Amino acid sequence: MSDRIDIAVIGGGPAGLSAAINAVARGKTVRVLSASETPLKRAETVDNYLGFYNITGGDLMKKFEEHALALGIATEHGRAANIMPLGNYFMINFSGNIIEATTVILAIGVARIREIPGEAEFLGKGVSYCATCDGMLFRGKKAVVWGLASDAVEEANFLHGIGVDVTFAAKGGRPEELNADIPFISGAVSEIIGEKSVTAVKINKDIVDTEGVFILRQAIAPTNLVPGLETENGYIKVNNKMETNIPGLFAAGDCTGVPLQLSKAVGEGLVAAQMAAKYIDSLK
């Protein structure tokens, strides 16, 4: 018996929870997968969302989450490293666990990511975004872990545990939880160097020899998350049904473009859920 769900929602902000709530209302099985806290929680005051004048973003988000929980929807926290379209379903690598879903709704917000030189060029040739996914490929080899996410230390320790020669780089001081045998460099990776594959990285002004680099950010650019996904001006390209260029893949909220407003995100989440449910029904 398959554990495949109907809809995987990537993102636990207003667009994602709106999509999840409306999908459940249409009798679909849903999981909400979220990498980080939504920016709405940090808003001091929200005055432009109908019916909730002069409310803090944290309080409003709490109401959204309570609504979702009342329907049995609990946001799962982790990092979606890759989403693979496989014909009539999708395979999602979520913090090293594989999830199958008939459809996916991307509600990932704006990915404020500045790729570094060599990152796109060597993706899959030494550059990885998931240690638990690709770690075994580097067993007995050198790899740099660039820690930009809360779980980066855990993933560095995992790599060390399976026999990878790990160096951990991050801003600030050495994390207490980092394995004592893992070398630490305070700084940021500014360039990835190689020919056919990765041979070194630049950290601060130093060149560090390595055969791999794990870039562990909280978010991943949409085009790196889903192979073949079309974007326009840095946003995911969708039509008025919130459909992307990939059948069964929908998007909603800030990731689809301006205006970056709460009401738009909630509305697009509803539309994405309705269209995803209709798409699933058409497959039967």
C-alpha cells in the first residue's frame, strides 16, 4: 500500500496554510513542509488584512496555525532539498526523508539567495544542498560544510560519522554542538573552484582544497529545488490557476511575484488548492 499523499505544500506561511486548509476541505490528504519561520511573525503591526485591524504579525500567524491545527494540519519543520517530477507524481527529499505526493504547491516565499561564483556550475559535480542525501558520495573524501541553516551542525556531524573528512565553515564562533574532531573556519564561502568538478573553495581569502561543498541554507532557489521550473524576473512563473510549467506543480504567495501582500498570498493559496484538487480528480 502506497503512503503517497495527494498534496505536499512546501512552506508554512499564509499562502501555504491557506492552501492546506482549502485542500483538506476538499477531502485531500495534505502535508505542510516548512524550512523556516514566516516573516509575518516578525511584523509589528498588520493593518491591511480584512477583519484583523491593528494586530501583530505573530498573533495573526498564530490564528492561521490554530485554524490549520483544528483541521489536523500540523506544519513539519525541515528542509526540502529537491523535488523531482516523476510523471504522475512527485518525489520530495525532505531532510533526508523521501515523501511522495501526487501534486505539490510551492509556497516558499521570496528566496533571497545570492548564488556564489561556481555554485550553479558545479551543482551535482561536488556542490550539494543536502548532506543526508549525498553524503555517501563523499565517504573517504574531503568536504566543506557551509553552515547557513540551523541544522547545519547536525548535518556536518552526520557526514563526519559516515567517514567524510569534514571542515565546517560559518560566521561567528565555533558551535558547541560541532564534533570536536571537525575543523572549524570562521567565515563564509565566497567562491567554488574547479574544472570538471569541485577542487577547492575560497573562504575569506584562503583557498581550501576539497572535493565537495555542502551549502546548507534555510531556503533553496526555486530553479535548484525543482529541475526545469520556469521563472520570470526571479519569481516562479504561473498562470491565473497558479499552475507552473510542470503539470501537477502549483505555486502561491510571494514566490509568484508582486504585490508581496498577505491578502494576495492567502487568496493564491486557496486557488492553488482548488486547482490541485481538480487536477487530482482529473487523474482518476
